[in-house]
Amino acid sequence: METPMENLHAYMTEAAAEAARIARGVTPDQLSAPTPCDKWDTRTLVNHWVLYASHGLEHRALRKQLPEALTERDFAADPDWAEAYAAQLDRAVAAWADPAVWEGEVDLGFAKMPAAEIASLVVKETVVHGWDVARATGQEYRCSDGLGELILEVVDEHAEVYRQYEGFAEPVPLPDPDSATAFERALALSGRTPRR
């Protein structure tokens, strides 16, 4: 990633704030609703989102593996899961506030990657799945132009790997690509259908 650490942390902060806002807008009756992720209902998506975009983000900064107790937890079973998620997002963003965290590599258990690249991938997860949750629950996802450009850069760089593991579907053609925002292009490239 060519994005400076300071900008990446600012985009991480923006993505976390929007994730918390979207989470607070999810009602209990919506947890069984379908999502843009074909095989997942909203509860499954929320649990994945909470695990990797908050706990996973903090654990990567601390260079720790996610414990099994977290990977198996049904976060959405807690009536206050959205507030717990918002608090955990704050802890995760704070963990990345130390410039030293951005140096070196992060051991994922199966591979090592530069810390900044890991951060950008988790921000992409936070944003794209945040959009998925918003779409599933009838909310509008808000994304600045700068964050949208970052997400497009990350999706473009890693789309084929995600497709190999069924994380992305095939790209969706945009009716008017010249007028699409960077974020809309990122969504389409990830196999999602953005709607104005």
C-alpha cells in the first residue's frame, strides 16, 4: 500500500465510526434477513464483521492470534452487541495509533504480511461488510471519497485472491462506470451491485 500511515489510520478511524453507526441501526428482527453475501444471513455476517473488524484488528496490532473463544462466539446474541462492537472498534483503532505498530510484519499463523497491508485489508473488510450490513438492513452507507479510493485500491490489488477463496463474486458491470464513485467501482469489482 502506498497510502501513508497517518492517512491509513484516519481512514481506519472513519471506517470504525461508520461501522458503529450502522451496527446501532440493526434491529433484532433483521438478524435473520438475507445479505449481499449469498450464504450468510445478517447474524452470520454481523458475527464475522465484529470478529475481524474489531477483535481481529486489535489482535493484529498487538501481534496476537485470535483465541478460539472469540472465533466461536455469537456476538449478535448479546442484546447490546452494537455498543460492545463500538467500544471494541475504539480499542482496535487506539491500538493502531502507535506508529511502531505499523512497522514490520504481522504473523497470521499461516503467513506473514507487512503491518500496513494487514491494516488496509482489515479496513476493507470493515467497510465492505459494513456496506453489506447496511444494505441488508435498509441503511445508507456513508464513505468519503478518500476512503473510497483506498477501498478501490485494496480491492483491485487483492480481488483475484479473494475470488479464489470465494470471498468475492465475479465483477458486476456498472451501467455508467464513468460517473461511478471509487467506492461504487470497488463494490462492483468485489461482486456487489451498488445502487444509488
